[in-house]
Amino acid sequence: MRQMREYKREKTALESQVSDLNRRATFHDDHVKLIDAWFAQLIDEISVMVVGIVPTTPREFISVI
């Protein structure tokens, strides 16, 4: 019976860790997407300054699963 309670405690602790890691991964993914958008905008602005032509096709974000 004690071992079963210990397994339940361990299961609860591991589920908590998984939940925390999922939250942190989502937070990290959001930051990566923001940085990607910023770099895309920076590249577009540099190309406008160098070439003088505004890019006509919008950049699409590639989501990594």
C-alpha cells in the first residue's frame, strides 16, 4: 500500500513537471516566433534600402512541430 502511495506521489510530481515544461516550451516558441518576425522585417527593410524595391510577397512563418 505504501509503495502504491509513493507511485501516486511520483506520478503527480512528474505530471507537474510535464505541465511546467509544456508551459515553458510554449513561452519559448512564442519568443522564437517574435524574433523570427523581427528578423524578417529587418531583412525587408535592408533590402528596401539596398535595392529600393519593397518585397511584394509576404513572408510566411514556418512552424516547427
